Amino acid sequence: MRYHDITKDDMRNGDGLRVVLWVAGCSHCCTGCHNPETWDPDSGLLFDEAAKIEIIDQLSQSYISGLTVTGGDPLHPANRFEINELMTEMKEKFPNKTIWLYTGELFEDIFKEPILRNVDILVDGIYEESKKDVKLHWRGSANQRVIDIKKSLAQGRTEVPVLYLT
């Protein structure tokens, strides 16, 4: 897996002050994307132990609310395995910190994926420039949803759970 940046003390990509990992790799290639440099999964830097330690050091700060994983798309095939491992490790080390995940995928298509077990909030859907709305919290276009994963999956349904939007 590769990444472009680790942002500290971010207030735009989730609730509270957050650490944000910007991964490389996205096949959605949305018109108007504000991060087209992250589309190529071979771009950026190799996500190594030093990058993980940087995230851990930041999450250790009491004032940090949690980790946000975005990009690119964390659910791009080049990212899924390592993102799942990273989120599992971070949830074990920091059980009281939240994990937010941004993806162009729709919750209805991925709700059975094991990767969502450690996600607290999912922001789903591709960015649609025609639905851009700068007044929205934590998302760029009106079609995107901010979903409370724990509440949505708690129903134990095998079909698409009811969405709990925040």
C-alpha cells in the first residue's frame, strides 16, 4: 500500500481533531476530484513501519478523536488488505478512538465486508460535481452519506441494514 500524506490535527474529515491517512489508489476518478494525484495506486510513498508509528504517536494524544482513512480510496484493491490490518490494530490499541472511512463504494454493496468491523463512521459514494455542496459536513456532494456503521450493522440483518445517518 502507498499513501500521500498523514495529516495531523485535522478538523475537516470527521468529528473532532483527527489523524488522516491519505492513501494512493482510486478507480472512481470522479470529475472535479480534489485529490486526482491519489488515483494512481503506485504514486506516493510506501506505507511502512515509520508511517504506522507516526499514526500511533498522533493517536496517543488525548485530544485526538480518532483516525480517518481516505485518499484515493481505501477500498481500492491495492489498499484493502493493509487498511483492514491497520484499522484492526488501531482499534485494538485505541478502542475509544473512532475510525472514519471514506470510499466511493456504496454501503449497500460492501456492508458484508469484514473491513467494516472496525469502522465507526463510513462516508460512502462517489463525489458528484453536479451535487457539490460546500455547506455539507464531512462530505463534498449531496449524494454522499455519513453512516453510523455500528448502529447500521447492529440489526443483524442479512439484507441491507437500515442506515443510521449522522
